[in-house]
Amino acid sequence: MKRTLPDPDLGFPDTTGRPLRFSTLRDGDSIAIVLSGELDLAFADELDAEIRDLEETDIGRIVVDLSEVTFVDSTGLNVLLAAKKRSNGRFIVRPSNHEAVTSLLELTGTTEFLGC
């Protein structure tokens, strides 16, 4: 199962004009949500809904891959923290390759909690 939200033909630009995207990839008993772009107020509800939908399934692990996320605001961080708290160990976050995101997690003291 792979999809991109929102529809790239319609576009859903963030403040820098880049499309905000995610795809879901199933691998056995895990689903990875691979994010690309900026995780902010404009996108946080979409991610939260996707995570909650997956939590209602029999999927063993839900992995959120932040490797291509270039920015996270407080709303996006809140979605990740709430999902981790609800997860009972099912929720995993792969760290970002971008300094702005790494710095945010370090400054807020959430790196260890999220496992990044």
C-alpha cells in the first residue's frame, strides 16, 4: 500500500511552496509512514488521523520516518509525542537527517522519549 497525500496534482504547498507528502509502506507486521517536507500545523491533523487509523488495526509496529522532514513545529511534535504515549511500544520514530529537526528534539528534551 503506497499513497501520497495530498494529491500531488492538486498540491498542498507549505509556506515555502514545496508539497507536503507522506506515503505508507507495509513490510510484514509493520507500516512505515514516510514523511517528506515540513511537519507543521497545516499537516499535523492529516498525520494524526493516519496514525490513529493504523492504531485501530492489527499492525504490530507503526514507524514514522522523519528522515526527509526538514522542519517540525510544536503541533507536529505534539502529534508524535501523543502517538508515542498511546502506543504501548508499537510506535517508532526514525530520526530526521536535517539539523533543524534534530535540534528541536534535543532542545525540547524529546529525543530519548521518541527514540531518535
